[in-house]
Amino acid sequence: MNRVARYGAAALVLVVAAGCSSGGSKTSASAQIVDMAQVATVQTDGGPLIVAHFKGSYYDMGYQEGYLLGDKIIDLWDTFMSTINLQMGLDEPSALTVLTGLYGNYQPYVPQEYNDEIRGIVDGTVAAGFLTDDTTERTYLQNVLNSIIVITDYFSCSFFAAWGPRTVDGKMFSSRDLDWNSDTGIANYKMLAVYEPDGQIPYIMATYTGLLGALNGMNMSGITVSEIGSHNTATTYQGEPWSLRMRDILSTAGNLAQVKTILWDFRDKPNTGGYNWMFSYGDPSGSGADAGAYSVESDSMTTSVFRDDSDIEKNAVWIDNEGNPVTSAVLERQETDPSSSASPMPVEFCYEKPATCLTDSTCSFFTDARAGLPVGRTFTAASPFTYDVMADTGPLHPSYEVDGSITPGIHYGLPMSYAVFKSDVALTPSIRQTQTATSGPGNTDFNLSACGGDDGDPLQDVNRYWAMYWLIKTYETGGTYINNRGPFWKVLNNISPTKIGLAQAATIASAVAMSGDIISIAYAPTDLDIAVAYESGSGPTWRPASSNTYYVFSLKGLLANDFTPTTTYKPWPY
């Protein structure tokens, strides 16, 4: 691999508007392809953001990205490799061997258009002079592109959607937080990419150079996609990669019914593993009159699709690895003094224990109107602190009645009308039973401390789901919401009842993002606007996306090659 020559050519690329100059020369055919594209940069508080508009066939769009940005695709891979070396102890040839081997499981299910796009990227990168026209180098770049798809297979994230009486003019507003490895350097290659494929629906993705899958997205029909990697033992890696399926939806789905058809196409595109998804529909042509959203959970065998105010959420109880309801759980964490102004914080058992429980022989759970528990329940303090659900005289959530009876077990779902929201934890029993994410029953070391999260940290999992509920509820009723992750933040401070708009959606996304948040998005699919923030800095200056400025772009404007942000939001006074 002639890396010296490669980097020498890469330095000649100018990221400007259509007709960009480069280190190579264009034939008339390739010039026609490249000149259909527009690429520019927007300066953000997280550094330069590439904004690109690719159009034509999938081969054409790939060629455009390779010709105009091929150097940055290769650099992104080298940045990924630095992370892989640290985490997996693999050198580049070994990593490529492992990752391309895994991609081989996906390959039979990858639609031809994405193979065409990869071929276009390779051809464009070679034509621009970033690689030599050599079989070894061509194969190298193709393996890199395939490997990037594998690397991005799992993320730990959150999302919500709200519409109808909860929102401004009844429009749809939704979100997507991408919580993954932070401070890897890939933020230097961040890209807002607009795709206008021949004969299909145009769409936008907040992504990185060379990352072909959709980590998020919104199309011109008003469909948005959001994803959470939710590890599950029912995983095969024998199917279409989820991120490519998201592009299938963005490019072809004009409503939620068409989304469901694509999701349930098991014969040709089986599921690969455990994921949570959300698909919102803004109904831009009807100004949001038919807006709505799906919450989706899956493993390799099952896809569970449900709407707002779902019985699946009403009936969700903690289960063991045999599928039976967990009827007791153990409290092991010491929590903050409830006399503080912080909202109730879930622990291993999901509910907060006051400081007095650490010493008194009997104590009451601290609660208020947001805790989901009536005041005055008393339990015997022990080491560890144990609560027997079956000995309780009332439900944990009084509204959770099915056919006039209470479903036994520890309820954790919070159904809501005109809203759906999700973190890693699954609500569908058959999927939760084999889930390893969020200390799920699929773990071989599963125990009855069932409300914890990965590595036993409930604040990263269930509490993000609950926090979205209470943020949406506080906008509805007015009042104060204090983020119960340290340090405590008054996210909403004595507000009046407020309809959710794009600024409020960005606030919710920012408030529930994890500490490793690298992209945070608020969508306005009725208006076809997107607000996006990326991580910034490195080392001691690194900042999560949720603490940076959200830049708002119009999809209609981007398709017309107007790359100027329409406005900005700054939810947190960091």
C-alpha cells in the first residue's frame, strides 16, 4: 500500500461547491457524474461540518463521495483503526480480516444498490488519485467500507417522538441520541449527507465520510429513523445490516404502513440481532394531521411494533431468564438524600431509597408526584435491602390494570398517549427474556437485581426512558424537572404548560443523552427540518454532542443546495 503517495494526493482535495478540483483528472463521463454533486463546509462549535448533496444512481452517488471526499474516507478508517488497536489489540490487517469475515455473513442480504455505491466510491477515489488503480488497493478500500458497516453495528442510544395535542400546531417532533465510543477522532469527518437517488425519495443523514449505513435520517415524505443497539442472545448476523435497512426505509417509505412492510420482510431480509427502533411520520403534506410513530423492538426471530399508549408498555414487568415475572428485587446502591431538590432516582430496584433507609430498621420510599409510588409504603431495611412484590397490597403503578386486574410483577413501562420513547431496555416479554443489554435475563450471571443497566448502572438505561416520560409530562403540566444524573440540572425550571416544538425536542434529546453522546438530533419532520449537534474537542477539551450547539437545517433548502443553517439551539448553559 503506497500510503505516502495516497496522503500526498489526499492533501490536494478542496472541499468546495460542485466541480471541486482534486488530485486526479476527470474524464467527460466522470465529470458529468461529479458535477451533479454539491459539497461544502459549515463551521460549527464542534469544528467543520461537511454538508454534501449527492444525486443520481447509487453508483453515481458513491462515485461523487469517493471523488470529492475519498481522502477523508481513508483517514476516517485510520482513525477507527487507532480505536480498534486500543480496544481489541488488533493491527490493521488482522482487524480487516475479522471484520470482512463478519461482513461476509451480511453480504447475501445486501441489496445490489449498496454494492453499486461501494463500487462507485472505489472508482471515484481512484479517479481522484487518492488510491492507485491497483487491484490490491481497490480491494483494500472495498474491505474498509464493508468493515465500517460492521463496526457501527451496535450503539447504546435513546429517542422519543411526540405529536398531536402535545406539540406546536399538532406537528411531529422526535429525536435520536447516538451514544457510542467518544473522543475517537471521527468527529473530524462528520458529514450531513443528503441523498437524492434516481426514482426514490430524497433523504438526509447525520453521518461520517464513508459510513454508508443510516445511523439516523429523515426523508422528504416526513419519515424519520432512530436506532438503539440492544444486545440479545438471539443474534445470528445472518441478514441485512440494520443501518442499510434504515436506508431502505428512508429511500422508499412514504408512510408508517410502508415502514412496517419493510420491517416485516423476513424472507428476503431477516433480522440480525437485538435492536430498538423508532419511526416517526410528520405528514408534511397534511401539516401533521396524520402524524404518528412506531416503537419497534427486535431480535433475530421477532419484530415487535407498537404505537403510543400501548398495552405492551402497560404490561411490561421485570422477568427472569425463564420468562417468569420477577417478584422481588434487591436494593444495593446508596442514593442521594431525598431532601435535596433532585427528582427521584431509580436504583437497582428502579425506585429511590432515602438516606434514612441506610440506618433505620424501617423506612419509606421517598416519592413525590413523579415517583410512580404512593407515599407511606414501609419496608424492612436489611442488607441487602429486599422488597417482596407479592406481599404488597397495591400496584406499583395504579393505572396499570388489564381486564380489571393487576399484572403481577415489578412494572417499569410508562405508556403515554401521543408519544413514544425508548432507551436500551426492551418491553416485549419474548425479546426482553433473551436480552443481555440493561442487565437483561439473557445474561448468564442474571440475578434479581433486574432494574439495573449495563455494568449495573441503571442511570444509563431505564432512567433515560423514564426521564423522557417525565420531561414530556412536565411540558404538558408545567413545573420543574431536575435531571437526576449528577450533577443535578434544572432542565425545566417552574415552566408554564408548554407545547413541544423543535427547541423543546432538542432540550429533551440533550437532557437524556449519555456521557458518550457523539451525535444528538431533534427532528421536525412535519416541517422537514433537522437540528443536529456533534461531539467536539479531544482529551481534556472533549465535549459530548448534547452540550454543543444544535444547528438547524432545512431538507428542502439542502436539496436546493442552500447549506446555510436556518437557526441554532443551545439547550444547556455549559
